[in-house]
Amino acid sequence: MLRTSVLRLVGRTGASRLSVLEDFGPRHYSSGSLSARDDARDARAYFTTPIFYVNAAPHIGHLYSALLADALCRHRRLRGPSTAATRFSTGTDEHGLKIQQAAATAGLTPTELCDRVSEHFQQLFQEAGISCTDFIRTTEARHRVAVQHFWGVLKSRGLLYKGVYEGWYCASDECFLPEAKVTRQPGPLGDSFPVSLESGHPVSWTKEENYIFRLSQFREPLQRWLRSNPQAITPEPFHHVVLQWLDEELPDLSVSRRSSHLHWGIPVPGDDSQTIYVWLDALVNYLTVIGYPNAEFKSWWPATSHIIGKDILKFHAIYWPAFLLGAGMSPPQRICVHSHWTVCGQKMSKSLGNVVDPRTCLNRYTVDGFRYFLLRQGVPNWDCDYYDEKVVKLLNSELADALGGLLNRCTAKIINPSETYPAFCTTCFPSEPGLVGPSVRAQAEDYALVTSVATLPKQVADHYDNFQIYKALEAVSSCVRQTNGFVQRHAPWKLDWESPVDAPWLGTVLHVALECLRVFGTLLQPVTPSLADKLLSRLGVSASERNLGELYFLPRFYGHPCPFEGRRLGPETGLLFPRLDQSRTWLVKAHRT
Ligand code: MSP
């Protein structure tokens, strides 16, 4: 019966689903903006990570890129209407000089190296719960077809010509550099060698005849695209940076290398003496995944959110949209840019020996714990420093003590002997604040808590929409603290189930706290899927009651029936998140100056 009435209220379309949210929290939802967003939500969404180079094993920075995309995609799926409307791709970038050289150094064939390292990435992502729908390797035959077709389109539109490229090339970054972006670095024997100013990687002088893309033609179209889509690159400072780059001349771009120099790649169609530039090859992966060149790709393009690190912004925000415009296609809908993880204030690198292995971290801190840490601490706008004490402190305080403690306080047999979701008493907690009467027990702070948690799903959704997942987690964590304050204030352990005066209020305190926990568990699913499952299962929330469209907080307060009231809690499965031992040896000690 209850379910039917909820469904009747919810209706079948996104718009009516939101009217229920309004109904349940009329002060907290503005119908206009939510309806507009909900329409967008009904459309398809395609999330991508960069494809990862296979020259070295994955580190926590790579995992972070993938986790951001995973959390965005999981949040989108929770909003509905159906998982079939989302696609999420990741993969490995296997061609190019960098891989060719790494294989030679390792004494392997490029294929052996690619198979080995691509497998590492796949295992890591599986262990870390990356819910990708597609994993692409650029050495696959389907990708070669897509890249060569794309090349043919650019050629047929007159955008490729043959010319001599002379300048610096950085194999580590796989990019061409103007003189102004190169500096000299002292070598060990007092000599000096040229390096890229931005990355510090060595560069070498190259002069060869290549195919050149008419990038210079796209400066104005790119400016128009960015000016008319101020959300296209987020966070805003990165959008601004790209516009600044476009204030300067945009030289044409060499998009092939001599095959005698670079053989590990896709040959230029009709000219085996040239190999396609690895960035053109790599960027087309986003199309290969959705079926390009077959027409099916059109149902996913351009509904794309590319999640990328700041170091590859130019390739995604200038080259890629220019290639797409050149091929007669739309630029991607959105480019979400994140900053980097450093270790003790330094860039992570094999040569510095400070690379943090993500699999060790997942084992040590649990999958959910480490996912939570990276997404809670990683801020897209700024670099973030890693060290172990930070992880232990954060997880102990927010997951073990605050969230786990709250669950324990509301479900422990000593406080909740019937192990049920107790009834909410509207006379103890009337929906109008400020009422006085002998049975009114709720205080001003309790109303503030209800408002905070009622508005939390919308706040969290806005943070996801703005690519500020850390802020979504901060907001949840702040509400967890507020709920602990509520429980502490009313000390249910001092109330007596046997007393007719205490019992309705005791039930109400637990009911409100459990409702808060249900909201927290639902909202944490994209970041800590197993922990959220454990929490929601303990509360007795079924799989079909975990979507954001079904998230009606404290319906009894708003005069609606609550499907959970009187329901038995789920089985006890131990601590939600066991405290981590501070005394374990660190992988990376705190950096103190
Ligand atoms: N293969 C290219 C991407 C091609 S996409 C068409 C590439 N690969 S990468 O392996 O070097 O980097 C992949 C992603 O990991 C990038 O988004 C990059 O920013 C990210 N990270 C690499 N080091 C990082 C940190 N230290 N911290 C956070 N992310 C970092 O570039």
C-alpha cells in the first residue's frame, strides 16, 4: 500500500519525481532548477577517464582519475532513470615513442610490455570497484579502424598537408614544444641538456617531413565554443587558462612521425612511411568505444564528460575539440579537470622512488576507505599531498568514529532492544518549530538538523554537477557530525523504553537518527559502495529503496507515511569501519618542515 502511494506520487517522469521531493521538503527545493536538471538527467551520459600509458605500473594519481569518473558515473546512475543511459570508459594508451622506448629498456617487445601493464591497470580497477562499462586498448583492431577512418575524414576535408616539422619533441610527454617552452638542466658531469619547462622531461631536436593538421584555422571556432559554453571546462580557472592560451597564435600541428623513427603505432592510411601521432591516436579512443565510425556512436556523442588531469588539458581542450570540429563533429560536452597528488610535497616519479602503489593502499586501508580518502581529500583546483598519517586520521575520525559510532549508537541492542526502526512521534517533534507543550521535546538545533539533512541530497547533487566531489563528502560529513550532536544532546541511553513519557521521544530520537543515516548511506554509495551497502542493509533498506529519486527524508515530519517505521533492522554485521591502527609502519611518513 505504502509503496503504491509512493509510486503514485512519484509518477513515471523525472519531473513528477521531483515534485515529491518538493512535497516532502517544500522549503528546501526549488522546482525550476531541479526540473531543468532532471530533463538533462533523462538524456544519455558518457563518462571517460584518460587512457593510461603502459610504460610503468599504475600509481595513486591514476587511480584518482578513475575514481573521480567512477563516482560521477555512479551518482548519475543513482539519479536514474536507467543504468542503460550511462556509459563509462577507461583503458590503456599503448602506442608511441614512450612505450616503444620503455619496452626496449625493459628488454621486452612492445606487445609484451603492453599486455603486462594493461593487465595491471585492469586488475587495479577491478579491485578498486571502478564500474567501467568499457575498457579499451589502443592496440585493438577496432581502434585502428576508427583512427584510420577519422584520419581519412580530416584528409578529405582538406585539413592535412605535408610539410617539414623542425623543433623540439618530448618523448615522455609525447608532445612538440616551441623554443620558449624548453630550458637547460645541469647534468651530472657539469654538462647540460634540454628539458621541457613544464614537465622537466628531456627533449630532443627533430626535423622531418610529416603530415600537418591545420590547427591554426581553429583558434576562433575554439574561442567561440568556449565563450558560448562557460561550463565546458570545469573548474573555471582551467576554462580561463585555455582561453588565455587561445589569445596567442595557434600554430599548425604535426600529426605523424616517420615510421623509421616511430614504428609502434597506427600507419597513416595510404602512406606506410608515416605513423599517426600518438595523441591523435589516443584521443580517438573516446569515439572507438562508442562504435565509431558506425552510426551508433551518434547516440552517445557529444554527451561526454572527459575526466582528465591538468597536465593533459591542452590535448583535450585544444587539439581534441579542433580535431572534432575539423571532422564535422561537436566538441565534448564537458571536460572536468583535476590537479595532482604529490608525495611529501614532491611530484611522484619512478626516479625519485616515491611512487605510492595503490594496491598496497587498498589492502591497507580497505577499498572503501581508500576511495573515501582520495575523493574526500582530492581537490580539483589544487595539488594535494599524500602521506599515511593523513589517511589514518581521516578514516578513523570520519568513517570509524563519526559514521560507525552513530550507527552503533542507534542500533546497539542496549539502546534499541527491539532492533526496529522506531515510530516517529509528531507531538514530541511537531513540524512547526517553536511550539510549546508538555510533550514537545524538539529544540531549535533539532530543526536545524532536519533542514540540513533535508537539503543535503540537493547540495550533494549540485557538488557532483560542479565536479566538486570533495565538497559533497564534506557536506555529508558535516551532517554526520550534526547528527551525532543531536544524539548526544538527547542522550537516548538515559531514556527509558518502559516509561510512557520517555518512550515516544526515545523512539523519535532513534527514528530521526536512523533517517539521517539512511540519507548518508544513500549518498555515500558512489564513493564507498560496500560500506554504504553494509550501512543500508543494517538499516533494512532494500536494493530498490536506494536510489536518489526514492530518497524522501523523514516523511513523518512532513505528514507522510514512512515505509521504514516499525520495520526490523537488518542483521548485525559488526563494525561499520574498524579503526585503523596508528602504530603500523608507514608507507609514506608525514613531511614536516
Ligand atoms: N596517455 C595519456 C592520456 C591520453 S587520453 C586520450 C596520459 N596518460 S598518463 O598515464 O600519463 O596519465 C593518465 C592520467 O593520470 C592523467 O589524467 C594524469 O593527469 C593522471 N595523473 C598522472 N599523475 C598524476 C598524479 N600524480 N596525480 C593525479 N593524477 C595524475 O597522460
